[in-house]
Amino acid sequence: MTPQAVMIFAAGLGTRMGALTRTRPKALIEVAGRPLIDHALALVREARIPRVVVNTHAHADQLAAHLALTAPDVLLSHEPVLLETGGGLRHALPLLGPGPVFTLNADMVWTGPNPLTALAEAWRGPEANGGALLSLVPREAATGHAGPGDFFLPLRRRGDASTAPYVYAGAQIIDPAALAGFPAEAFSMNPVWDAL
């Protein structure tokens, strides 16, 4: 069954963006005339995902005010202390409901097919998909990505010295049961993927 909820990660500080995020959240930076969060929400609406949760932290009041005007059905999961992606997802689970969920990074803009729709079409369930299904793109297709790749195919992590040809594209379906082995309050999705 296709997940019925999506977690949009929007709590990051955006420190690499310097002056752009000193007085506003990264998710409200405009790209192509629209805030990043609006690009993410457009993908969610197109994919017809009924439950939407957005996490907040830095300049949370601004993001909350924007969403109250543009997407009043969105639920907010505020993080007084940054929890990173894994901890943020676990913190939001009461709002997301049971079962596997989509996650989407708010600080990316996609071209081409909707990654959420593509994931939904490929999803066969937690057992068949090994607990998660990640959207990957070839490193050369990831505009603005200057770092190493993240994954090889068949799916395996890059290791220490990377020539990995695929980059995580900021969208996935994951079974929250995969978070159970991580007792820390704040943790990244990276060790979760490694464990899977």
C-alpha cells in the first residue's frame, strides 16, 4: 500500500547559505520565484499524499506563518533542539500516523518526473523493499552538488573513498520501524540506511 503521509525536512539551519538564512529559514529562500517549501509542497500535492508534516526549528515562526497562509492543512513538528533527519522523523511519528512514510528534503528542487510518484509506483512494502526505498540520481545530473556520490548500484554505500556514481535525491519511502535501533534523540538517516 502506498504511504499516506509525508515528512518534509525543513528544520535545518542553512549555515552553508550564509547571509540568506541569517534572518529566515532555509525553506523560505526563493528559487525560480517561489520559496523552496512551496516547490516541495507542489510535489506532495501532485502525488496526492493526504497527510503532510513539516518540521521546524530556525525562524520557525516565519515558516509557520507562511504555511498558515499557503497550506493550512500542513501539520508542524517543532524541534526546540535540532534532531537531524532520523531524530526529526521519529519526533514527528505521532503526527504522521502508522506505517511507512515518504520523506522529502525541502532544500532541493527537482526537474523531470515527480520523485514521490516514482517512489510510490516502485514501492512494494517494507519487506520487499528492505525497509526503505530511496530516490537516487546520477551524480552528474545533480546540479549544484559538488561532493562525492552516496551510493553504488546494486545498492550499497560509498565507503570512505568515494567514486559512487549516485547521489541521494532527497526523497524516500521508509518504514519507521527502521528507527527502532537508534536510541539517541538526534541522529541522521545515514546510519539507518547503513543498517538497512
